[in-house]
Amino acid sequence: MNQYSDPKDLKSFGKIAEWQEEMGEKFFDYYSTVTEGDSALTAREKALIALAVSHAIQCSYCIDAYTTNSLQSGADEEQMMEAVHVAAAVKAGTTLIYARQMQRQVDKVTM
């Protein structure tokens, strides 16, 4: 992690509610409703999605948390790596689709 990040922050994440308790509680209620337990998605599927997103947004805290969560939810290393590859492929595609904007601009400028 960079010099501004501290792995201990992950363990004290709940403290974010201290300076705005109402909003903090609403966030944690929403967060737990969405991420915990089985619903339309299993807890393992949710953990793998969160792990993939963590890599796509490059959140070191999230990567640590959702690696652990994925393992605890029954995912194996191959599934975890495949989820990361899915995120990488989607992110690459997102980057490449903007090439269409570049191509349109080239057409506009050179016509």
C-alpha cells in the first residue's frame, strides 16, 4: 500500500460513522443487506463479484477484505483469479470502446 494507506484502517472502518452517525448507519445497513448472506446470489458469488470490482477499482483495502471473504465463502484460488480476469476483460473493453470516440473525432477533424 502507498504511504497514505494503513492496513489497520480496514479493521476500524466502522469508525466512519462517528462524525455522521445517521448516514454511517444507513450505509452499513445497505452494505450488509447487499453483501451478506444468500439471496438471488449466493454469498460466494457476491464475494467473487466484490473481489473482481475491487481489482477493477484498484482498492487495496477491498482486495484484502474480499480475498478473505471469498475464501471464507468457499471460493477457491482458480475461481478468484477467473473473477479478476473477468473484471480485467471488462475494464479493457471499456477502455477500447472509447476508441470509437477517438475515431469519430479523427473523422471530424480530417474531413
